[in-house]
Amino acid sequence: MNPSLSQSIGIVEATDEGGRSPSKENEKEVPNVPNFTKDVDKKENVDTSASIDDIVSQITKLSIKKSDTEEDSKVKTAFTWDSRCLKHEANRDHLEKPERVVEILNEIKHQGLFSKLQMVEGRLASKEELCREEGGYGPHTKDHVKTVDDSVHLTFKPRVKSEDDPEDSKLYPPCHYIDSDTYVNEYSNIAARTAVGCVLNVTKSVLEGSATNGFAAIRPPGHHAGFHNFSGFCLYNNVAAAAKYAKEKFPEICKKILILDWDVHHGDGTQQIFYEDPSVLFISIHRFTKDFFPCTGRASEVGKGRGKGYNINIPLEQAGLGNQHYAAVFKHIVIPVAQRFSPDLILISAGFDCVVGDPVGGMNVTPEGLKALTEMLMAPEIQKDGRIVMVLEGGYNTKMVAKAATRCLEALMGHHGPQLDPISIDRENTTDGKFSTTIQNCLRVHSRYWPLKYEIRRSSRRPKKA
């Protein structure tokens, strides 16, 4: 399944990094970013069955002023979200829906963390930050950017009430499907530019030193979007744009970037964008079978040209893997490679569809497990200044997404949890033999480029007598 959009249509200028006003042509009215209020200790949650405008109004009550955040913590964690990202919505109940972000905000509120975060406002990413041509430094072609921006001109189909769910009374907006999975509505171009802008602003905060690390609760997700293609709910590649931005705006302190993608689906768009770039190390941990989207991400896909060796795929060939399996992947591959690479910035494509209970992922990692993995990446031996930016990708059990995102946020904030005990990958491990074989194969492939140790699997056949 490799969806694409055949139509290509003009560019709507957006607010750039300098804050210049956007052109109003073709721009739909969307809610402003809420004014943050002080009632952070109230425990009420957002009603996710309400309309998007009502949700925005409710979330206003859950947030805080940037000036109200605590300043005494040694670790300062930046956090961003933007109400404009909630306006991107399908004309039916879809896996990629606004509630994914709303539930994260509810959980952060419930855990009393808002007052400890450094709030960062969102903005629209500029054409220069999105486009790799015409003087830009972004990840996408000008035709791709043009197509997203002018999606407002498409014909949007209204919702057809489901006969299977007559009790569903929610009002869904009209939308247009550009493939079997990925949709746009009249607000999607603004939502997609805002998602990128949020990630860039958090990245800027971290690289300028006003924050130690950061988390961007944004949508639509991005890691399937390539140079010039949509795919898997993704319009722009948010993490790729952040990597390009960091290298362009902070060249003296950001020469090497690690992108770690633990979404259960392979980050094929991110791989495509950096496949020949030795300054960006891309590591993806994902399920891989012939019928599991996007059917890419083999261990043998190691990069090309100067980028050879800087693309590391860890394709897990079975469902049901959990904390101990992921801990083994980190222990034997991710951590030693990251230490040797010594990145100036770590970007995490945080897909929470690897978490237990996801309707798509089929894995059994727990929220606490991801917290422990995040702590492993925060070791000063990997990134001495602690520069990590975590960006929401997939994850479709909204309650579990919220719990996992909040546990990872706690790790970024310096709240320690139990560590994981990695499963053995020795060949004597008959219980998890398939997993062990997969990891040993990855070690064998990538040991050509990195100091990794793997078992030599000797043949069981006896040699012939002379």
C-alpha cells in the first residue's frame, strides 16, 4: 500500500519564523491558540465527544501561562500543542483523530504536570522551512508543499451516517480522501503547517538552551511523508523538517542528529529523506512482514553513497513483543550506535502504536517500558547536554497513547522509573528464537559500520572426512 496524491495545485504563504503575517487568501478561519490560564490544579477532563470548537474551549481551561511555569528545576522540559492541529478531522470515526492529542492533554492535567512544563507556542511553518527548492531548506519538493496548501480547493465529501452505528451522533466535517488512509479537510493545510511549526519552535527552545528537552503533542503525524508523497495519515514530515531546521539555523552546535523512530510502522518517509545523508543517523524499530504497512524497512536498507551505514532498520518479524524485547534492541544496537555517533540533537518519532492495547500495532510494550527506554536515551554518554525532542507520531488507543506520552514526558522531566531487564538474544534462547535470530541478523548487517557484536551461527552439518 503506497498511496499518493495525483493532483498538484498554488502556495498559500504562512507566518514565517520571523512572525510576518500570512496571506489570508484561501486560509480558513481556525481557532486561535488558547490564552493559557492559571487553573492548572483543577481535575476536570475534556469531553472528547464534544465538537472540536467546544474541545478547544475546554482545553483553554487546562493550560497555563508560560510565565507561570516552575523555574527551579535543573531539567526544563518544553511542551507544545496547538488548537489548529485539532481542526484536521475526517468525515467519519478515523484512527487518526483529534482525541489523540486531547487525551494526552487530559492525562498531563490529571498527573499535575502542566505547572512544571515550559509552554511553547505554536506557529505556521513557512514555505522556506518546508520546501527543499527555491532557496528553502525543508524536506519536501515545492510540488508537494503546493499540493498540501491548495488542498483547500478540493471537493470535500460530507459524512454519511453509518448504518452500523446509529447511536453515533457526533458531527464530522466534510473531507477528501487522497488515498485509502489519508484525508484532508478545509483546515488540513493549516493543521499540517502548524504541526511542523510547533516542532520547530520546541527544537529552537532546546538548541537555544532555554529548555533542556521537549515534547510536541501535534498532529497530523509525519514519518511516512517523503520528499513528494503523502502516506499513512501523514502530510508533512515533522521530524525531518526539525532536523533540516536545526542544521540550517544552528550549524555550529548541531552538526549530527539522531532520529530514533519507535513507531510500530517503519518511518519510510524519514528514511527516504535522509538515505544519503551521513549527518543524520536514522534508526527505526518496527514490525516487518509482507502485509504490514508500509512493507519497507529491511535490515539490508543501510543507506546510500555517503549515507551508507547511517540508516539502521530493526525489523521485528513477529507481533506480541514487549518491554524486554525492546530493551534488548536498545542494549545491543541503539545505545552502542548512539554512543559512537555522539549526536548533537536527538529527535524521537514517538509512535505509541507499539504500546499494548493498540488496535493496529499488535505489540505489548507498556507506557512504563517506554519511559525506561526514554531514560536510556537521556544518558550523558549519548548526548551530553540532554538535547532530546520527542514528537508524536502514531498510536490509536487514545487512553494508552495518553498514558505512554505522559510517562515519556515524566522521563524527560527527570522523574525516574524502574529500569528494564533485556531478554537474552543468545542462540540458546529457544523461547524467543525468532526474535534472537532477527536481532543477530541486524547486528551482523550493521557491524560493518558500527562496533556491534554478533554470534557467528555455525552450520550443524559435520565436515566430510578427507
